Amino acid sequence: MRKFENITGTGFFDQSLGMHIAEYPENHSTPWIRQDFFSIYHVVSGRGFFKTLQNKVDLRRGDVFFLNRGEPHSWQVNDCLHDFAWHFNANFLKRIHDFLPDKTFLNASYLERFIGDHGKGMIHYRAPGRESLQIRHTLKALLLEYLGNAGDREKMLHLDGGRIFLLYARLAAKQCQREPIGKTISVHGRKVCEKVILFVREHFHQKLTLESLASMHGLHPDYLSRIFGIHTGYRVIEYIQEVRIHAACDLMRSDESTILAIALKAGFESLSYFNKTFKKYTGMQPSEYRRLACRK
């Protein structure tokens, strides 16, 4: 099992990009982590949730999502999930720019802006059935081409990586032009939700309730609950707990205080409730997480 920490590109892959096919077992959860490289994931099979501190996305076969570097994230798998992951860093992006004779598309693409300084945490794209099948065939062909070329794997990795990046850049551009997946809310509702997200991330250590957050914005709790769920995929209380668990994970990696002290710093009122909640959201006890996080 990989040590739970802030994952660096140097430790995760040797060149400026890497790829892997991962399998997550049924009813599997992962603790919160962050990485210093960009990732593109394609769900090959299975069902589950991918969580960031911005939203929670229900994943199914054929889904594609783009994760920005530095974005805390976590997996929650319902049905055994397989994904194809492509990881890359700034050096790879520079090589893509140098490789393309016409850089107009890439410079104007939504993915290029997404991975820049003003990018959000993730982009989620649900491909229609026929397009999803075409993507799977393309990925399989590129993977077989890479595995079958024993002579110059690094060159093939960058060549196929460039093709995959451009494929996903086009998908990201489509997502920018499409209507959002599922229900939508008003501009005012989105602004309220963004304010709630920011407030929770800054005040998670304080006592927070759905009622108090709704009152701050002059809203009925039921209305805030509804629009927050549409905007983020989280229930309000669930989101508060996720932010607190993420904070506790960070503290256990960097703070030598007792688990009780960390639980209180993260906004939990008792050790027993913290242990129960941590186990529910990560699949392990805090003591187990700390042992793995501190393993040399």
C-alpha cells in the first residue's frame, strides 16, 4: 500500500508522465490525498464516487474526468471499479506545445485554461454510448501499441500520451459547451453554494449546522440543502464531515498531537464520534491511517 501523503510526480513516475490501470474493490474508500501532477481518468467499468472539496461526482462506465494538481481528492467505490489513469506534469505540457505545428486549438482549449492558474478542481465528462465505446477502443489500441514497442518505450509513452491528451482536450471542450450533467440551479444559488463551501473550509473547526448556514444567507434549511446537493453532489452535513476528515488527515501527517487533540482541532466534539466518522469515510481507523502515513 502506498504511503499516504502528498504524492509527488518524482515518486509516482520517472518521466514527465505515466499511466496505469487501477482496480478498486467493492465498498472501498480511500483517505484524502493530493498530488503535484495533473491526472486524466477514464472509468472502464464499475460504479462509485470521486470526491474533491468542490464536489462529489457519481462515476459510471465511460465517464472521463480531469483532476487539477494540488486538488485534495478521495475515492468511494460501490461496485468494483476499474479506471485508466494518465498522469502528466508541466514538462509534458511543454513537449505537447513543442510537438504541435498548430497550437491554436490547444491554446484556446478549455483543458488548457483549466490546468492554468485559474483552474478549478476537476472537470467531469459523461460520454454518450457510441463515443464512450470509441474512446475505449482508442485507449486500448494506444496501450497495446505502447506495450508492443519494447525498443523505445519512453518515446512511445510521450507520443501516445500526446494523442490521449488531445483526445481528452477535445472532450473537455465539449463539456464546456454542453449543459451540465443533471439538474441545474440559478446563478444566485451557485453563488450561495460557493460562499457556503468557502465558509465551511475556513470554519470547519467551529460548530456548524445546516440551520446556521442557511440562516447566514436568509434561506430555509430545506432550500439550501436542495441547491447545495444539486451544485456539489454533497449533502450539507456530509460536506462538513468531509472537510473535517480532510483536515484531520492533514494534521495526522504533520502534527504530533494525540488523536483526541487532532479530532478536536478538526471540529469533532468527542474521540468516539471522530473514530466512527473517520472509519465511515475512509475505511480505516485514525490510528491505522496515522501508522501508514508515518511509515518510512
